[in-house]
Amino acid sequence: MALGRLSDRDAPAPVSTPRSGSGIGTGLEAGYPGVEIHDLSAEGQGVGRLPDGRAVFVAGALPGERVSLRVVRERPRYANGELERVLSPSADRRDPRCPLFGACGGCQLQHLRYRAQLAWKGRRIAEALRRLGGIAVEAPAVEPSPSEWRYRNRMSFTLIRLPGGRVVAGLHRAGRPGSLVEVRDECLLPEAEVLPVWTALRTAWGRGARLLPPGPRLRLTLRRAGAGAALVVEGGDPGGDASALLAAVPGLVAIAHRPRGGALTHLAGEADVRERWFGEEVPVASEAFLQVNREAGEALHVAVLRAVGAVQGLRVVDAYCGVGAYGRRLARQGATVTGIELDAAAVAAARREAPPGLQVLEGRVEARLAECLPADRMILNPPRSGLDPAVPELMRERPAARVVYVSCDPATLARDLARLGPAYRVGEVRGFDLFPQTPHVETVVVLERRSV
């Protein structure tokens, strides 16, 4: 998306008074009428200094602002504050679009202009690499999401059953993850095909959500499927009436259930719901990982393949390969590809109709990587926790000529790059905004093997 197409809500907002009640509250509510905010934390909170020198973290405050706040949680080296009033607003402040912003924990940066969100995410990547990895790089440009709103093809909500047949269903409350904010049709993150299914589902599940599997607490994940969505219910016990629920919700195409500690079971609707992602047919009514932002995920996918480069006749390891989107494409380009994936549903999807030259190993990367080496190219796309310590050790012993690391957490990325440092030098670093309105950012780093 060209920056010139940013929302008309990017105009600076006037001095505002945030809604109260978003703090954690311990009774230590000391007031500070003029605190300067100089940065954002990794969680998107404003960071300032109290008169005694301690850092204070304040949700809703932005760098360059002077704010009035109350300290609601004390620690020896820092404090948490609740924003009372913005005394001098940043030029990058704007009015949040969602009425739940500030109470709901789903978004943290709606009050920051989108262009400024991108710039801050680039600085966050560079700062993490410098501070945690000892790697000096310029703040990379962050590729904007083509859609600033309505970009999530997958949404997970929590449902809690209360006495008397009451139900609370929504997203976790900001600063209080044990509490929920009711979400009906206010949320601006789900794709247009997903939100109507959620609102209809809330009406159709009946008193006490009787048509859903029984249990005090459920996790409800809706994933877009064509013009509708598929539902996965996690938690609770077998039961409910999935067929009746499916019939009552327009756009709901499938329902599956995973009880605590159990296997995923198809309950109603289409048994094999698929969508086309990156030129491949992949299952969507399962727990196989797919990027939540389809359009921005496509840009990331293309960038990774370009970074890998020409692969004809080369050996490629696709670690944490998911449903095999990278491996399939590279195998068709003439590479011999070995994918490694822990999730059984993703492994099955990756193996289904796999092109010649692609094999997929099931298991943990740290347990299976040794049998895949040496390799000419590697793709690493680990979860937020990053690489197990055994993986960098193996990669240092038998380094590939080029590694493309896709990370969703700059902190664990920096740690892992430091571990890989003796064998690789850092080349290109790029950011991709797959999660507008949140602090999250995807980073693609190209590593080249050092000369022996």
C-alpha cells in the first residue's frame, strides 16, 4: 500500500482524556501531572521517567508527549501507570476507530498514525538487534500491510460460561488477561467474511451456548473459508449440537472440536475445507499454521523466495515448514527440499500431492535437522520462542551457504543471530507489517556463510 493511501484518520487528534479503568490497580495511585514520554515499549506502551528516575510504562501514551498519569503498580526499578490526560499530544496521535480500544487487549496502537507505526517497528527491529544481539544495522523499512483494517483471516475468541445461563464471549481485557471484553460487531480486525459469522454465531449458540461443546471455558477460532468461515472449538467436552449450530449460522461452513488434551474431531459441515494460498491448496478447518494477514503474507512469501535465490540443483532445508508453501515452490524450481514440521496436521497437508523433490519430516527441528545437513540453502521460520539452542549449534558446525530467517519476535531473532554469528554474517534485513494496530512485526534476515 502506498503511504499516500493512509486513512483520513491519520490526522493528529486533539488533547484527549483516555477512558479510566484500564490500569491494574493496587491502591498505590500516586499522581504525576507532567511526565515526558520518550519511547514505546515492545508491548506498545509509552515509556517515561518518574521524578525518582524509575521507568514508567503507560498504555495509550506516545513518544514526544507530556502526560498526566497515576502510578497503579510499583516495582523497585519501574512502575506501571494509568494515563489520565495527554497534556501535549504528539503530531502522530490520532483518534482510535474502535470503541473498545483501551479496554480490549486486541490492539495497542490504534491511536498512532499508521506511517508512524511502521517507522517505530523498523526502529524496534534495529534496536533489538543492537541491544540484544550486538548487531549494528540501520532501521529497516517496514513493508506496510495492503489493508490497515479488516486484515485478519483468523480470529480467536474466548467464551466463559457463568451461572444462570449467562455467557461472556470476546477478547482478553488490556492489562487483565484473566478478564474478557465482550466483542460483538465492533472489532475492526477480522476480514469482512469472518465478522458476520462471529456475530451470527453469538446469537445462534443459544442460552448458555448450549449448542457448543459443554465446559466452563472455550476457545473459538474462526478461519476464513471462501465467502464464510470454519470454526474450531478448543476445550470443553464432547457434546452440543454442531449440526443445528451450522444450520443456524449463515457463512459457517464447518465445525471441529478439540477437547483438552485430545485430538481434533470434525463435527459438522465440510470435512476438508481448503483455500488457495500462495498458489497452493491448503486446509483451513485445521490448526495448521497460516499467516493471519493474507495480503501482507503474500508479500512476505515473495520476499523470502527472492532471498533464497536460484535453487536449481541445490539442497534446501525448510525448517518449521508448516503446510509446505516454500518447499513446494522451491521443489518445482528444481531444488531437493527437506521440510521439517512438528504439527501433524501441517505435515499431512504438506505431504499431500507433494511435488517431486520435496520430502517432509515430522518432528522437532532440533531433533531432525542433523539428518538434513549439509544443505546449500536454509529457511528458518520458527515460532515466537525462536530456535532451540541445539539448532544454531548444528548450523555452525555445518553451515549452509545462505540462510533466510523469518522471525515474528525481534528479541528472539537477535538472540539467535548472536548465536549464529561465528558462522554467518548478517546481510539484508527487512520488516513486514502483518499486524497493523499492534506492536508485532515480521522480520526477514538474510545470512551468508562466512569464508573459512
